[in-house]
Amino acid sequence: MKAIVSLNSGSSSIKFSLFTLDAEGTLHLSAGGKIERIGIAPSLRARSSDGKTILERDWPGGAALSHADLLRDLFAWATDHPLEGQEVVAIGHRVVHGGTEYAAPRRVDAPLLDKLEALCPLAPLHQPHNLAAIRAIAALAPDLLQVACFDTAFHHDKPAVASRLALPRAFHDQGIRRYGFHGLSYEYIARRLGEIDPALAAGRVIAAHLGNGASLCAMRAGKSVDTTMGFTALDGLMMGTRCGSIDPGVVLHLQTQLGMSATEVETLFYRESGLLGVSGISSDMRTLTASAAPQAAEAIDLFTWRAAREVAALTASLGGLDALVFTAGIGENSAEVRSRICARLDWLGVTIDEIANAGDALRIGMPDSPVAVHVIPTDEERMIALHTLHVLEGTL
Ligand code: AMP
């Protein structure tokens, strides 16, 4: 049976999923796993789709192992343990940045890799890891089809007004513009909503991807028209360790008055701010919602206030709102955060049924709520596999 692997290679982890392709061309999740704590003490866990552990490995002294080293080990294991009757025919990768050029997934070849390499300065914390995984696989299996699936692609055709920063034109022309991210997640949500409620999906929808990274996307008829992330994945909402939108004057002050270097500011904004910075306790929403500390409450309050404020802003971009969809780690699992965001949007017609919200319901809006409210689990790995399949079909 043919199989497709999805790879999501981040700064300290590599997530992977294996999908098999049945005779009707439908993808079925067969196994999935994660290498975590890369750069510290990497460990690997993989499970089959029925939850059985199929591989566990630790590299206790492996702080120096790179993404490529670990992928080589994983590849060697997979070659020694062929999954019964499954033949990997392609690997799809999440690639954070497709720049101004790529509005759709692409088959990887040397010229594409060079172009994606040139985009590394636009996503220095993510893009190099994405490309390292592609290069590692290309060295191990040069004939295997690899497909790059871009997080920016879903937002590529949003209106010009939602793409421009208020800077002199020359900066826009050299690529300093609002791109938007989490596109694979939003594309999946748009598809799922289309299956669940086609009429709603054809309308004005805001999807809230609230995880460690967090953003909102305003969609009309399943297409992105605005989003809270911009030039980088630092913009917009408050996140686990990222500050989100911030007065640019703060950056100037930190550098000119406090003498902070660009690297120090980068570390502050990407790794030390957000829920972690405000609470001083954790970047993890589960820990904060379980904490009695006033600083934890303050961090959650700021997170929900910012999210509600941005929902209102994107409602203006859409000219109204028909549905709000929550997804990702916090959006799917925290009834408290959903409830607090919706309470601030009551005036907009977002009213939720607290009993449905506290349970596992997909629809959590009150039956007479002018705005429908849904919780839909995202699946970026499946979206990558679907794109990879389409590129594969195009090459057969
Ligand atoms: P993600 O980046 O999508 O994996 O989301 C990670 C975030 O989801 C972390 O802040 C987790 O604490 C949060 N999260 C996961 N499960 C829960 C839960 N049951 N309640 C609150 N937050 C959760």
C-alpha cells in the first residue's frame, strides 16, 4: 500500500505522520510521532493510529545532534523495520515561508531550495529547520518525491490592503509586507467547516488558532482576507512566549535607551514574553489556568482581551461575522479561555452555551446566537499529506 509522510520540523521538535492511501485515493492515518527536546536531550515517541507505542528512543547525551542527524536515525530505523506492506512514495514538509512567489505547494528541486533558502532571513527561527529536514531526506533518498507546503500560501491572495505595511513603497517592493502564517491549519479548518456546514463556510468566518503560536484568520467563502500575523509570526496576538503586536517605539527604546542588542530584543520578543513573560510562571495555558497566582490570572486576562479585540478588528475586515471557530491546543481544549473570549464578544452576537462549551461539543454557540461558534480540531499533518498527494498525482 502506498504511504505519504508529513514532516513538521520546528526549532526543537520534529513531528511526523504516516498516511496510507487506499484504492479510492483516501488518506488514512497509520502512525505518528515526535522527536522532542532537540538541542537538549532528544527523545522520540511514535504511535500507531490505534494508540500503540511503536517506537521509543532517547538520546540522553545527544545535545549536539542536529535535526539532520536525528532524521538519519529515524530513517535508518524505518528502513530496518518496514511497516508491513506500506511503501513511502512521497514526503510532504511544512515550510513556513513561501515569500511573495509561492501560492501553492511545490515539488522540491534544487532551484526551489535555493529560493527558499533566500527567504531564511524572513523566518530565521523556523525556515532553516524546515529546509534542513528537506536536505537531510534528499541526501538519504535522492529519488523520493518531496513537497514543500507553505504556511504563507493560504494568505497569498488576500486583498492588497491587508498585505501592505504603512512604510515607503520601496520596502514593500523588497518583500517587507504582511504575509500571515498558520495557513495549513486555516486551510484545513476551511475544508472541515465546508464539510460540517457548507452554508456557514461560504460566509464570513474567523478561525482562532490558539496554541503556543496564536493567530486569527478572517475568511470569506473559505479564502483568507485578513490575518493577525504579518511580516513574521511575531505579530498579532499574545502567545506562549511571543509578545504579539507591540508599539514599534518599544523596540527603539529597548535598543537606544536600554542598550539591548538586536539579538537580545529577538530573544525577549520570541522566547521570554507572552504568557510566560506576563505570568512569570509558564508559557503553558494548562499550568496557568490551574494556578491560583494573580500573575497567572493577569496573563490569561491579557491573552483573552487581546484575542477578543483582534476578533473585533477582523470582523471589520470581513464587514460582519457569521461564525467563530476555535482550534489548536488552547482553542480546542480550554473551555475557560473560549468562554472568556466569547464573553467579551457578546455585543457582537457571539453567545455560547456554557454546558456545550464545557463538554466535547463541536457547536458551542447558543441556538439563537447570531454568530455560530464551533470548536474544530486542526490537522496540519493531514493537510500536508493531501497537498503532497495532489502534487504526486500531478507527477504520475
Ligand atoms: P499547540 O501549540 O497547538 O500544541 O498548543 C499548546 C497550548 O495548548 C499550550 O499552552 C497548552 O497548555 C494548551 N493546552 C493543551 N491542552 C489544554 C487544556 N486541556 N487546557 C488548557 N490549555 C491546554
